[in-house]
Amino acid sequence: MTGRDFTATCLLIFSASGALAQERGLDAAPVRLNGEMALLDVLASLEKQTGNVVVDRRGTKNNPRLTLKSTTFWSILDEIGKSHGIGHSPYQADEIIALTDSPYRPARISSHGPFRTSFKGVTAILDEETQSRTCQIALELAWEPRLRPLFLNVQEGAMTFGAQVEKLTPESLRGLTGSGATELLLRFPAPPRSVQSINSLKGSVRLITAPDHVTFTFSKLENRTAVPRDVEPQKGMTARLMTTSQSNSLWSFNLKVEYPPGAIPAMESHQQTGIWENNRYWLSWIEPSSKEPRRLEPRNLSYASANNPAIMNVALIFRANETTALPPKGAAVTLHVRVPTRVATVTVPFEFRDLPLP
């Protein structure tokens, strides 16, 4: 299958109706904060109410008291920034949002549910060989951390200046992993030099996302764990620990997660694996000697192809790393399996007006 065929197949799959219901459950998470609260209490309340994790990674930390009027996640972060100059960044390796030492800067924003598109700037580019001038508009698309977008493509876009309209060609589907935002670079023919600003910029982005997750836990694991082993079903999903084996250097598990009909669309095995890339697996236990909590993520994992798209088979191998050893004998170990409950498609529109040209 060629890259073009792959993209076409993905777009065909994800434009289908049925399992991928447009924007089902993809509203902005509501927030209720009562009275004056300390900043760190606000962050804890945001996580509890919305599932969105925000951590304080400023070098110099203070804990100001706030009285916030906003009722959505992004507007609360903006209020914190405006009132105390505290910036935030969605570009974190652990896919959360962090408060940073960078000062808060107001931006032109186009919001849609849990998504927000920010205008970052315009660049004029001259191709010396062809003597053509291009206008490149940089946008940033961010989402609430509770979401895990998997794929994205700019679906449409139009730039208007004066009476002239320039349109975008839809881009190819691309994968999204590893952070809570991504940059969009929109390229148009440059307006004449006499034009001072772009009257309007409109468009939309299509995302394939996992809007909801569950975490299965297999507790009290030992070397001779009886398998197969089931846990309580969640939201129509079941999880089973099929096999496990342990040695001095590794601990391996084979799991099967089964989805209800329609939750996962039929697709090629390599496309289905792309959906699972945002799954999370880890072991947790209390160190018997120090009573300290420990967490270990797998060193290797792989997915086996299944004829039924509603069945996910995964093999996990845990090894010691630079900071954490394998669980010692006698420790009560829990295996955590965090997976999406379904896959959905959402179209995120954006619109900006009176954008300055360089």
C-alpha cells in the first residue's frame, strides 16, 4: 500500500458515520469553583472535575489566591494568566499542561469545545528561483489534556483580503502523539504588498480522537498468578490477563481487551496499531522496605493483529530502568491498563479577522 493509498483509506474510514459519531461527548469540560482558592487548589480541582492534569513547573513557585469567574478549562487558565502573569505550555512529554516561567501573553483565540486554535504569526516567503511570494500563517491547535487525538488533517481553509479569496488544498492525514498541541502551517499565495492585513481566515481541522478512557487494574500480582484472569467490565469493555511470566530480569504479560460493537472501526492492522499508540500501561507497588510508592512502565510492547477490530491483543515486557528496579518478592503489585473506550471524529472550525501582514 502506498502512502497516498494509506491516506485515502484512513480518510475513507474516518469519514464514515456510525461508530465515529461526530462530536459525541466532545464538549468543553464544565468547571465550578467556589469563592477564593489558592492556585494549587485550583489545579487540583481542575483535575478532579475535568480529568485535565495541570502541574506547576515554574522555577520560582508561589501560591496566590484567586477568585475565578470562568467555567471552562481554557478560560480558567487564561484568567490565571491575566491576573498573575503566569504562562502555560501544552508541549510536555507526559501530555499534560504545565505552568511555566514564561510570562502569559494574550493571543487571538478561536475556541471550539475542548479545542482552541491560536494565531501565532504570519511570514512572507520569497522563492528566488520562481520569484513567487508565499504567505505562511502559523496557528497552534491545542486540546484539553484528557483527550488523546490520534490523527489530524487540515480539512479546508480560505484567506480573504479585499475582494480576493485564496483557498487551501486539504492536507494529508498525519499522526499525533507526544504532546497536548500541534502547529498548523497554512500556505497561501501572498497578497499584494499594498495589502496591510488579512480580512479573514477561516477553515477547519479534522481530528480522530479517543474522547474517553478507562483504566483496568489487575491487583495482587505474583509470580504464579492464576491466568486467564478477568477484571470488572467497564463501559461495555472487558479486559483479560491471558498469560504472565517472570524472571530475574523481566516480567511479561499478555492481555486481551474487547470492545463493544461499533466502538472501533474496521481498518488495516497497521492503522489499528496507530490508534493504540496512546494507550498507557504501568506497574505500581509499595516498596516493602521504604514504604515508598513505585511505578514502572514497560520497556517493550507489541500488538498482535486480530481479525476482529473490537479485540486488542497486547504483549508487555517490564524491565528495570535507571531509577526503578523490578518489584521485589513480597510486594503487592498492580498492573494498570489505560485504553480508550471508543474512537470518534471531530471537525474543529477556526476563524480569525484582521490579521496583520509583515
